[in-house]
Amino acid sequence: MAPAIAMAHAPKDNPQHQYFDAIAAYCGKAFAGEVTAGNEADSAFSNKALIMHVRECSDTELKIPFHVGDDHSRTWVITKTETGLRLKHDHRHEDGTEDKVTMYGGNTADMGTATQQSFPVDQESIDNFNENGLTASVTNVWHMYIEPTTFTYRLTRENRDFRVDFDLTKPVALPPTPWGHE
């Protein structure tokens, strides 16, 4: 993995730097969301409170837990690298131990924009998905959008388009600490 230093000093006109800073501006706040695209594979998200919490922020890394009802197992980790941004999904069990399918994601393949970044699946994640029988996930692309009033998390691949939109105009009460974090 590339060190997370060089981009920390990227020029302010770098769209990835602007994107990162736009999310970091919400550090310490939580927001409710709703599924706006999905299919039967996404039924675990139905009729549950969906909360994102921009919880931990440094100059090079953002940790954003994604709470699904009483499930506090998911944290999105966005890291600045020498070549762009990396998104990883940190999945934990209730006792804090790592799930066997964790730290999957990818790196940006282009500069994106100040409001939109895409993260095609990386080889490490493909290997993990194959080892764990999740072969449909080997073509995943994750997208995150930060607009003035909405944050969007989106997963696309063949026969799947899952999207959750979070309302940034109405902060909500902070959720519990995500599993495996202090």
C-alpha cells in the first residue's frame, strides 16, 4: 500500500483534495439516510435506520461508520495515498474482531471531481472475495458523492446498483461506537 503522505500536501485545486476536505468538514456529525436504489440483495437495509457518522478525521484519513439499525459492523475508511484516494470497508463482529471479509475496496483510477469519486475493486479485494465465495463482487465499483445537501454511497456492478443518500442538512444524534473501535 502506498504511503498516505504525498497527497496531504496536494494543491488546493486538486479535486481529490477538495473532495476529501468536503467530507472532513462534517467531522463529528452524523446523518440519516435512505436506500434510493437497490434490489433483493439489499433487503438487509430495508426498514432500518441508516446512519453515517463522520467520526474520525486526520489530514490523511477519514473513518465513517455506517450503522444499519442495531448493526454497527461497518466503517468506511478513506485514505489519501501517493496516487489518489483509497476506500476500504472495515467490517467487524460485535466482539470487535475482524470479519473474514474486511478491508476490501479500491483506489481511485482517475482524479474524479471535487464532489464525486469512484473506487474500482482492487486485486487484494478480488482475492478475498474469491476466497470467501463472493464471486459476484469481483467487479465492484464503489462511488461516493458529496454535494451541498447530500452524501451518497453507491455500489455498482453487473445486475446491481445499490445507493444510499444521506441528508446533510439535518444532523442526527450520534450513534453508538462502531464495533471494534474505541
